Amino acid sequence: MKKNYLNYIGVIAFLLLAISCNDELADINVNPNATENPQPSYLLSATEYHSAEWYWGSTVSYNTSLLWVQHWAKIQYTEPDCYNVTNGDFNSIWNTGYATLIANLNAIINSNLSNDNYRGVAAVWRSWVFLQLTNLFGDVPYSQYAKSVTPAYDTQENILRNLLVELENADQLLKPTGDAIEGDLIYNNNIAKWKKLAKSLRLRIALEIADRDEATAKNIISTLYADRANLINSNDDITQFIFAASPQWNPWASAFSSRDDQRVSKTLVDKLQQLGDPRLPVYAQLPQDGTVTTYAGAANGLSADAANNQGFSKVSRPGTYFLRDSSPAVFFTYAEALFIYAEAAARGWITADASTLYKQAVTASLNQYGVTSTSKIDAYLNQEAVQYDSSKWFELIGWQKWIAYYGQGPDAFTDWRRLGYPTLSPGPNSALSPGVMPRRLFYPNTEQSLNGVNYKLAVKNQGADEITTRLWFDVANKKR
């Protein structure tokens, strides 16, 4: 079924454009030739595919967040790795997020051809999209989107709190014994797994608000932990989109088929080498230069000349595991759920052993990447630099969760800002002040020209439209 629906993606591309590009103007200028009730199965397939391309693609991932969390580094055209970016660089993130993903998920929810399970799946995934948008930009249009040509911006606090409710409602709407759906390329039409994701996303959001509202975070996470069998609870439950052959191929594979701009970051390679981490051969390739016999990362934040001088063939490309046409785009893992439980235990929110949960989280990530040898896993966990220590849980969880997040640039960027770990430093040619790193994306310049009044109100509320402005969840003086 999955491959059949992928074949439809190209066929319905025009339909998606007809629906989404003028979504906000629908009540003003109705196109009599557009399909008002598209088949939800085809629309779901295409929206999941576009979500995967968006999240793992150039602007959201490997030319922004993967660089800023130092999973990857640029070997040429190094401007984004030096934080030398402009408002125009992020137009496509905003436009795709709203005019394609949110608009088409709304179309599924509002179609009279949908059943409750279609609506529930679309509501869960719409929550995921809004979560990405607010974590990248901060205050964004939410409650008024698609209701106004110039929608007001909601505060990030309001968005996060409402997403918790939306996900709870979607969970109630989803019924494994209800009407069947088709076209789901993430969970192959398995409604029980969508219910697990709905609960697990609440887990992520609750942790995100913890430094602002610990009582609410504690209540939500402790309740979900008691019901953990019904959340993502094995690597079989990982939320991912498996790509197909070109042209529906993994965007990393597509990028490296014609360009050679990125390498694995020295920060990551050095850390994995320090820990003797068995994921290193999965995350990176040996350099092409046969005289270099060990993995070698590229430094972040270098000038173009300095980056080139490292030698294209002397530093490691991303691992072939991630560069196959069909390599998956991963959105939520079992390891992440376990790391959240471990942090909750360390904070005293749940009655559980933080050390055990931490070890289970690291093990789940190792298993996810094919490391299953008990002796290798035990040796890794028992070394001093990895062993759990309650006095520095934030540092240990921060580093290990960052390693496990490899490839999931936007969520690694969010967690780094939230937790304050791992410790990262800007490169020598940073366009920002010494020691300062990005905390968000610029709003796109189209918002300034098309929605200027609300843009200015958002800036007044949130702070200057700069990449150094902290978002609501990103508390400066974290209590650890």
C-alpha cells in the first residue's frame, strides 16, 4: 500500500497547490475548478511526504538546525554555519509549514469524505507541524490561521498549552476499532500507533513548558508515565517516514547526489570518539582520502577558505545509513520517550529510578542503529564518562539525548535550548557576538510586507526579530 500511495504524490501535486496556496483567501476568491472534497487518503499520503521532506530537507535541517546543533558542518558556502542569515532565508519554512502542511491537514479535517480516524490522525500531525513552527520562530499564527487573511500571532505559551489539549482531544477521537483509513505512510494506517504518538507528543510538550510551569509539566508527565504502555514504548513504534526511489527519495540522498557541501561536525565526531561510541560508523563515513584512517569531523563556523582547507576528502561525510534513497525521516523515537522519563525521575516528578531509565534510553538509541551486542552496550554504559550521576543528570542526559537525536535537527535544537546541554560553542567566524549562538529563526520577510501589523505586535511581545532572541520556553537562568 505504501508504494502505491507514493506513486500518487506526483499526480496530486497540482491538487495540493490548488488547495493550499490560496488557503487564507478561500472565502474571498473561490476557484470553481478546485476540488473541494479531495480524497483524504491521497491528501494524507502527500502531506506526510511533504512533511518528511520539509523536516529533513535543506532549509529546516541541513542548512540550519543540523549546523546550529553541530551535528553537521559546512565544508563550503559556510554562511549559515556562521549564522550569516537573513529573513528571506526562512520564507520556505514558513510557507510550506502553513500553505502546504497545515492547509492540507485542515482540508482532511474539514472534508465530508473523512471519518473520525482521518480527522484524528490529521489533528495529531497538525499539532506536530505547529509545534515545529513555534519552536523555530516563537509566536506564530495559530488560532486565527485560515480564518483571516492577516492572522494574529498567538504567544508560544498559548500555542503549547493549546496543543496539549488538541492532542488529548485527537487521542479521544482516534478509535482502533473505528472506520479504517488508507494512505498513511507513517504508521501504515495503524490507529493504535497514532494514539501512542498523540500521547507521546504531549510528553514532549509538557517537558518543554517545565521551566515555566513545573506543576503542570509534572502532572502531565507523571500521568502519562503511569500509562506508558500506551505511549511509544519500543523501537517498533518509532514515528518515521520511509522514502522511496527518486524522485520521492530521502532529501539527504538527493543533496549528496549532486552537491558536496556538508560533513559531520567535529563536535559530534570528537565526542563519539571520546566515548568509543559504536554509533560512529553509522553516523559518519571514513574520509575518502585513504591516508586518513580514522573518522574526522569538520569544524563549524569557519570562513569558506578555512573550511575548504580542511580538505574535502579528509573529513567525514554522513554515514551511508542516512544517504540511501529510502533512508527514513525520523520524527519521534522510543529513546526520546525514555530520556523524558529519565529527566522526570531525576527531577523527582515520577517514582522511578533515573539511572535505569537513562540506561534504557541510551540502549534504545544504540538498538535503533543496529548495536545489539549486550557486551558492547554494557561496556559503553559502564565507562565513567557515560555512567549516570544524579549530581549532573542534566549534563549526561543532555549529551546522550543530543547524540540520539542525530539527524533530527529541529528537535535537537529545541532540546539544546531548553536543557542548556550539551555545551556548544560558536565557530571562529561567527557573525554574532563572541560566545553567542542562535536561539530562533527570523520571521520571513513576507510577513513584514503582507501581515505587518500583526508581525509588529509579535515582535513587541516576544522581543526583537533577531536569531538571538530567546523564546518563551527557553529560560535564561535554568534551575538545574
